[in-house]
Amino acid sequence: MSSSLKMLTPRVSELQGLWLRSLISWPDGTRDTTTQVRWLQGQSVYIDLRQPAHMPDFAHVSGLATLTTEDCLHLAKQEGFAGHFTFDGTFFEWARDIDFQPKPLYSDSGSLCWEDDVLVETGRDIAYIEHWHRDPTVKAAPAASLALRCRHTGVNGRFLRVGAYFMFARDRTLIPAAQQHLFDCVRGSADLKAARALVDCEISFGVVEPLGCRITASTLPYRIGDTLDQHFTVNELTARDRAADGAVIRRHWEITDSEGDPGVLAAAALAHKGGKR
């Protein structure tokens, strides 16, 4: 790496905020400029949601149990992941604790450098290129996150706030076969119940409001418009969720780790901690 490139390489602390992608190109020449990608970066924790531009409206869907096989196949085209973002002095890595797609063959690692106001990512193991743009309307503070474990199912979760936005991730209970695409896993599933279980992984994005965090985009379309109405103690977070039939429930999460000031994640604190835009 040349000295000039080193000067253009950002530090992890400089990347806190919301990033939007304008391009990904692959070694075979294929390009994608239409997928809607949101990368929310905290102090070290990140959550990422990637959704195709043309998706059905899912107006008939109210819960997991109302998804058809065709719905599951459409949802399986999405991507999203959550974990820690690190830099070893040469490469950045987006370690994935939660992944909407099956476990990939290669780690998510690459180099980052500035080209004018564009953050250019170049893959380490696969020579892809991505162009990232910081959303200038999103403040980098306050920033905080929680690592979670569902007390009922044992699955892992992540809750991240940066400025006036948040992301929430919940793993699935049925782990798909590694190194495949989720679309193929769903298409080859034994029945509709298994297909629904395969897509039952939540990566949600939304806005912080005084009464809670309102979801505006999600891998689970019936979550859009929901408010988390989150409350927590030292050891537990409770948040509004949906049962398979669409009924509103509260999910109880054990807090296993935290980053930043968790007080800015409590619904009662949002109006007093910069939650209103």
C-alpha cells in the first residue's frame, strides 16, 4: 500500500454514521446501482440492510404465518448482517454475528479509501468494488448498541442507535446450509413452514422518536410501521414484536454486552437525548 493511499485510508472512528451505497461491481463486469443499501456504523458495532429495488408491496402479509411460498422466495433475495467492524492496519472486516444470508465461504474483508467524497471499498478475497456515501443529515452522536439473547428462543440480537436512526437485528432459529444463497435454500425447503423459518431473520431500520423506535424498512415487511417501544433494566431489554399470526407481543432479551451509553436506547430517554430530528 502506497503512502498516499495510507493517508486516504479512514479510521474506524471516522466512519460512525449512516452510509448509502451507489454502486457495487464484480470481477466479471456485472454492476448493481439499484439495490437500496443502508450501513449504520456505531463505535464498533454495525448493522447493514440490503434490499432489491423492485419488491412486492406485501400488503396481504400481517405476520410470518401469512407468508406464501412466493413471498418467501422474494424475501430470500435480500441481504443484511450485523456484528463488529474492525481494522487490522491493512484490511477492514465486517464480522457477521447475524447474517440474513447463509454463512459465506469468505470473510467480509476489504480495503477502504477516499476518492474525493466517495468511500471506495475493494474486496480482499473477491475483487468487488463498492462506492459508499455518508448521509450528511445523520449526526454521529449519540451512538450506543446492545448485544442481546432472546430469553424464549436463545437467538442472538443487536440493537444500534446512531443519531436519529436505529437498526435492529434478530437471528433465525433455523440455520440454513452454508455457502448457498437463501433463495436456493427456500426453493429446496421441505414445506412452507420450513420456508418461513428460513426467512424469519429480522434486519430492521428506522427513525428514533420520543415514544420509541419506528421501523421504516425491514427484511420482514409486516414489521414496517411498528414501534419497538423498548424498555430495559441493567440486564434485560423488552421490545414490541409480532407473533406468527401478526398479534403484537413483547419479546424479552437478555443484555449480554453494550457499547456507548445504553441510556440513549431507552424509549423514555429518547426525547431528552436528541431523539427528535
